[in-house]
Amino acid sequence: MYKEIFSEATPSFSSVRKWLGRIGLYELTRQKEYRDDWIFIVDLTVELGNEKGLVVLGVPEQLLIEEVFPSRRGLQYQDVQILGLEIMRSTKGELIEEKLTEITRKCGCPKQIIADRGSDIQRGIKLYQQNNPDVIYTYDVTHAMALLIKHELHGSAKYQSFIQQCSQCRKQLQQTELSFLSPPSQRSQCRYFNVEKLLDWAFSILNSPLDTLVDLVPNIEPDILHSKLKEKFTWLAVYQDSLINWKQMVQITRFVETQIKLCGLNQETFSMIQQHLTTLVNYPEEFAQKILGYLTHELSFIQPGQILLATTDVLESLFGKYKQFSSRSPFKQIGQMFLSICLSTMNLTTTLVKEALETVRFLDVEDWAAQVFGQSMLSKRRILFSVSNSDTETA
């Protein structure tokens, strides 16, 4: 039996990629249910070049109330549907408003839109609200908490000194036997989403038992190792009190995020967070008040008993999966693989795959790509270089 199975020809990578494109286009273009309780989750992703991908996910409020929040779980890929996937060479607010209006005509007016406060997206949603004043615009809690952390730390001379020291320490340890103790690399973007990685590293170094370190580096004499550790990490002691304060701020934001992502945002969640803050000892009170200010502002748009979704995490995760799919491309240009975002939200049953492949041809995918993207950068490069090579050979 196994011999018969393995004797079958294996589909090529190109064939599988074409099938995935066809299934993704089927999901993108199929008629979605028209509802009056959609919640839109909106964001832009950027690759190389002047194009950005606008994605609009939809989740019914009924699903949130009946299944997601009672189960205390975050949104999963199969909870959402792709309502819009657009490639935009300009993301002016007016154009985003047009896309939202177009989706509304096809699927129904949403009760709520969740997004960050990027200038283009924010303007587009506010323009949309002018014609749809009952729609609530909610600021994503992850971005809100990261921004509060950024405001606290970006203006802190001590924190800026700390991250400079971390960067310098990493360079000093890179080519040494102590490289495993290096601080984590710091991202040039979104660094305030990942502050705790640096803080956790600092606490780990300060609390690491010397005996364990000696065992991990047996080729260095203990006295010499102790001297090296003192040379490389003494500077951390200067920041010990500040590290405790920074760590507590991060822990507060993570608690807030977790409660809102699992339970939604309503008066009950607000009271729970407020009560939690009062139990903390020596907590940064001014920072906590800013968090409560954000929550109070978002709650001001809802009726008593109503509950809000306040996170775009499911969309951020889909963008991460897409970037994994596209990472092998020669150029980081948005292309056909953008349809892989649609695939992740589907329940891929045999019946569904069969219907998709019977409905959409690869020619349809190529036509869609040509209309949406035009000629790819890789295609342009191949044409240019083939001409250059021909001229060189002729000469």
C-alpha cells in the first residue's frame, strides 16, 4: 500500500502555489452574508515599493457575545471573514473611506470599527463616520498600551541611556564565549511593543547564580569569569530601581490587554482593572491614570450593557503568517501571495476546496493579479537584465 502511495507523482511547488492562489481568490470574491451586526477590523501592511495592503476583517457581534467572550478566548482565524483586501498605491483617508463604503454596500453597515490611529486609517474612518454616525471607532488596546509605554520611556533620559548600554553590551559580547548572555536585539520599529524582552534579560542577568554561569563556561577559570562578568555587567546595577518601575508599568499594560482581549471592553472589565490597580504596592499612579483615561474614553461611546471588541491582534497575526509565506520571495513586494491571508481564515474542507477549484481558474488569478498589481518588480528586473545581457554578448 505504501509503495503505491509513494509511487504517485508529487505535485510541484508551482502547482500547489497555483491551487492556493485559486482557493484564496475564491474566498476573497465569494458573496459574504449581509448583516447589521458586523464588526470591522482594519489595518494596513507594507512591503517594498509604494504599495500597501488594506485588509478589512469582519466578525459578527453575535458570535462575540454568544461564543468568544463567554469562552474567555481571543478571536481565532476561523472566527473572522475577509470582507476586503485591497492593494493601494495611495492610502489617503478619502480612499480608505471609499473602500469602507464599498464593503458596507456589499456586506452591511458595521456596528464598530477597530483599528490603530495611523493618520490615514484614522482619517478614513472619521470620514466614514460622517455618513455613518452610529458606528463606533475603537482604538486597538495593544497599540494604545504601546503608545503609553513609549510616552513614558521615550522621554526618559535614563531609559534611553539603558538601551544604549544594552546595544553597546551586545556588540562587546558578540564574538566572545559570553555571547549567550547578550541582550536581545532591539527592533528599529515597534520596539515599545517588546520592551519586556530587554527588561526580562536585565533581571535575569542581575539574578543569575554565579555557580550556574561557572558550569556553563567551564573553559574559563572561575576567578577570571567573575572578573569578566563584573567588567561586562556592572553597569546594570545603576538601573536596578528603574528596572523595577519599568517592569511594573509593562506588567500593568499586559494585564489590561489580557483582560480586554479575553473578556471584551465594558463597564465590568473597567471595574476589574480599576480594582486590580488598587491592590498594587508602590505602583506608578500617574501612568495608571492614563490607562484608565484611555478606557474611560473608549467606554464613552457605548450604551450600558454593551460590550466592545478592542483588539486587532487576529489581523496582526494574519499579517505575520503572510510575511512568513512571502519571506522567500526575491523582492518584498506585495503579490499573489497576499491571497494567503484569505486561506488562513477558511475551514478547508474537501467540499470547499473542490468548489473553489471548480469555480476559480488560475487564469482568473493571473487576471486578478495583473489588474491589481500590474507588472511585478521581478518581471521588470528579468526583462531589463536579459536585454543588458544580450547587448553584452552582441558586443
